Amino acid sequence: MSGSIFWDWLAGHPGTILGVLGYLLTIAFVPVVLIRKRHPASAIAWCMSIILLPYLGTLLFLMIGIPRVSRPLRKKQFHRSRFIRQWIQSTADKSHHPHPPREAEPSREWAGMDRLAGVVGAVKMSTGNRTHVYHEGAQAFEDKLQAIRDAEHHVHAQYYILRADHTGKAFVDLLCDKARQGVEVRLLVDAVGSLQAHAMIRQLRNAGGKAELFLPIMAWRRRFVINLRNHRKILICDGCVGFTGGLNIGDEYLGRTKRFGFWRDTQLRITGPAVLALQRVFAEDWDFSCGEFLSGAKYFPEPDTGGRDKLQIIWSGPDADHNAIHAVYFAAITRARKRLWIATPYLVPDQAILSGLRSAALHGVDVRIITQSSPPDHWVAHFAARYYWGELLDSGVRIFQYEKGMIHAKVVIADSAWASVGSANMDIRSLRLSFEANCLIYSKSLVHKLENQFEQDLKDSKEVLQSEIRARPLRFQLAENVCRLMSPIL
């Protein structure tokens, strides 16, 4: 066949060409997936995507799969190891660093849980903390602003989402005022979660503050990192007052938008030794983002130990050797003997968490899960979660849909003796791909406050019945199965 005849033949058979190219893409990228993906479910999902939709599947894999993530992940791992070496050296000099906080003994029922958390990466549990629990955003935001106003040396803020709306602008305006007063202001926001924040970052820098994006997307450096997002929400003022939980900065988190209406979330205000651990989390992420190492008594002052709350800060991310928060969640699920109450907006469990929840319920543990109703903020996660409902209900797990508004709280309560509050959802993305931070609670008085709010949330929720799941329309079942295939890569 001559060259001109060959090209004429190609022009007349576009479908054949597309089919052959799709076949070649499948042959080329399925082995790459098998080599790159460690988890079987994730590997199967990616392989099926590439086989069934070779062009779209390959494009998605290149955008959000491991090949585009490995380089920044290696960089984050390198910076983390370097930070830990610097941290050890700085804490070895007692003249420049406060004495470590007094260690606490856990309650008898959950003795050992703090040691497990410590093995996988948490700081030691400390007593002497004072903790205030918020169940919605408005008062929490006002108290954050007041803490910033009272700051004399530094303000450190780290958020996944910073909106360019009334709430976000008020927050940044106050940070700018403090920077002009000579207070050290550092703001770290996620590059994907805070796409609207660029103008406010420039505003803060112009006012004398420091602001950075976590893993910015840089087209000229071929850095399209959709995964590996920093989902932490932390505010620290003068190393003495800290806030953490599920609240970002934006109008919806104060219940000011029509789309979501009332916003139900859980946030903690902490004073005491645990604040130093939150500062440690911020310092590590700040060092990675801009190379500034924070240490010494001005950032880690001697803590006030006049409180009684026993707390332990734990953080996790794909740069760590252990999947810390996943390990703690799994341990709490399998350790519970009487009660396991969970609030999470996104319930997309991996096989270990799913099996643990089912096993707990089958052993007679009172397992209840409150999650969001519709319309949700993420439809794919919404349908993927509902795929697992039937299996959980069959095992005796009780599931409730929150109907008062949007529930965004990430809370786990076990046996009235232990709880977790933070940024990590009960889904694969939070437990494998995102950088998260939680506060583990060992004080029964705080746990009881969380239980009381959970009981109120149950009154504002509708229980999901197995009969309703079985009777759902075929189109919903199809959507759930399709989205479920994507759950390892959500």
C-alpha cells in the first residue's frame, strides 16, 4: 500500500483508528496502574475506567492518579523528614524550648488507646487542657476573631477553604489589621480548596503578613496535583489558644447561604498543652510550604495547665509512615463494646472500616451513623455512600439522614469514654489521600457533651429503613453502583 493510499484509508476509517488507539492506551496504561496503585480496590477501579473508557479513563489517571502525585509526595516526605530532624534538635535545647507538657493517664476503660495513637504518629496525651465545644459556626467564628484581636505576638491560620465572601473578607481584613500592628501573621490555605483566595493572599502580604498556598497548581512545571490536599482547619494565637475541627472560613459555615441553610459542625477551642501540638502540625506544613522553620519559646510557650481535659492531637497524610487516623478510627470501631456513634458528611468506607462497622453491630454494639441528606454538596460521594447502606443496615448499623440543614461534623464517640473531633471524614479520601488533623478526647465530661449533641442531632434526622433502600428506583441503584466504582479514587 503506497503512502497516499494508506493515508486515504485512514481518513475513511476514523472509527477503526479510534478503536485501535483506545486498545493501545489500555495496553500501555493498565500495567502502569498495576505497578503504581498499592490498594487492590483502587487498582481495579482505575483499570476498569481505562478499559471501559480508555480516553477519559487515561486522562483522569494522568490528572489525579499516582503518576502526577508521586513527585510532590516525595518532596513532602523529604521535607517532613528534614523537619523532624530540625524539630528534635530544637527541642533538645531546653533553654530555647519549654518543658514537655505533663502526661496524663487515660480512663481505665480505654487505657492503651493513647499508646496506639502515639505509635502511629500522635503526640503524647496531655492533661491540664481547657476545651470549649461549638456545635455550629457563628459563635465559633466570633470567638476566633476575638482570639485574633487579643493576639500580641503571632497568629497562625491554616484552612482548606477560604471563601472570598463576606466571612472570608472579614477574616482576612482582621489578619491584615494585626499584621499592620506588628503581630506576626501566617496564613496557609490549600491551593485547590481556596481557589478564590488569591486576591486576599496578596492583600495580606501587602499588609505585612505572610501567606502561602499548599501545593499550588503550576502549569509551567506540570504540577496538576488534584489529590494530596491539605484538609486541616487550625487557628493558633500566641501559642496559647487553638481552634480545630470541621469549620472552614466562609458564609456557608455560618449558615448564611440559601443552598445549605443551617450548618451543623463541631469545633473545639483549646487552651493548654494540646495547643502546642496544633502548633507543631502548623509548623510542619508551613516549613514545607515556604521553608521557614518555627521553634522556640515565642512559638511554643510554657502552657497553662490549669484545666482538667485529657486531649491528644493526631494528624495524618500520605507523607507519613503510618495511616494514623485510619488506624485510630479502626481501633475505636473494633474496641467499642457498648456504643459507637459517628457523625460524618461523607461515608465512603474502605473494606477495613466497612468490615469493622458491620462486625461491631453484629456483636451487639449500638452503632449509629448520622450523615447528610440531599441535596448534598458532592453528588458522587452522595451516591457512592448509599451503595454501602444496605450492607450496613443488614448488619444492624443504624443510619440517619440529617434534615435540619447540612451536617459537616466529623465526630466519633465510643462507649461514653472516648471521642474524636477533627477534619477527617469517614471516607477513603480523608483516610488515604488528604492531610488531616483530629483531637482525641479522653475526658468523660467532654464526651458526654458530644453525646448530648448527637442525641439532639438524632431528633433532627430521619432514620433510613431497609425497606426504603430495597424500594429505591433503578436509576438510583445504577448511579450508586457507578459512583461506588469511583469510591477508591474519590
